[in-house]
Amino acid sequence: MEDVLSKDHIREIALIHEKFANMASKSLSEQLRSKITMKIGAVDQFCMGDFFRSIPSSTIFGIINMEPLNGIAIIGIDLSTIFAIIDKMCGESLKDAWDEFTVIEKKAVEDVYCTILDDLHKAWSEVINLQPRLIKIETDPKSIKNISNEEWVVLVILEPNILGVERMINICFPYNTIESILEKLLL
């Protein structure tokens, strides 16, 4: 299968997310009252099914409305990162699964998603006035029905260091969501 985005598009998306990683590091450090660093691990494109097969089964998915774009994005945060956030914000968590979290713990994680989305808005502001909004949190990729397994996606892998441990956050942009702004990326 041939790639749908050029190397220039991928490079520009990487630059936007390097800026995002710097902003999110500062915002999350303030929110969690701990030093958080974040860097880009990779930016690549492939099919949605490959994305779902490549991530740990213990991933929490934030389904994101990408207004004014038509479509969604997905922010996947591995459960070890979620546990580190909960530990920092609410005290130690002895849970094994997302559905065992309390309402307060889930709200804390939603607040982190909102912080991330605010920084995503700022990082994309030179290209588009993106207004990302958390629609819901899912734990099972099969419940994400908005995107077919064959659809091309751009995946941004972020590596936050929280409490001295490397973690993982994935931001997945379906091609159909970002297609309308690809030319703006190269201006």
C-alpha cells in the first residue's frame, strides 16, 4: 500500500507535535505538581487496524471531536500512565481496570485529557483554529466504530516521563479528518 501523506506532511505534523509536547510538558507539570517531560517518539502513517493491533490492550482511548474538521481523533493513554496520573492527583490507586476507578479518579483523568486538548488547540493554532473536545473515554477499541480498520491514519507517538518512568501517549488522526487541511500544513 502506498502512503497517503508526503514526507513533508509528516514532517510538519511532527513539528506541530514537538511544540505540543513542550506545551503539554509544562501544563501537565503544573497540573500534577511534578516534573513531566515529553518528547516525540515517532510520527508515521498506516491503517487503523494496524494501530489497534500495535498498542497495548491496557490502553484508555479518548474519542475527540475535532471541530471545525469533520471527524474525530483518538488519544490513547496506556494504563500505566493513567495509574501514574491517578497516583499523583488522587493518591495511590490499587485498581486493575478502568471500570474499577471511582468517579473522582475518572474525573481526574478527564481533566488531564482536557489539559492535553487545550495544548493541542494551541499547537495547531498556526494551521487551524482547532477546537478539540473530549466526547468520551473508551477501553475497548472495538467500540470505536467511527473509523474502519482499513482507513489510513497518522499516528503521533509521545513519550512522557512521569515520576521518572517513560510512558506512552498515542494521538491518532484519521486521514479523512485531516485531509481538508493538508495543503495548509505546507504553507
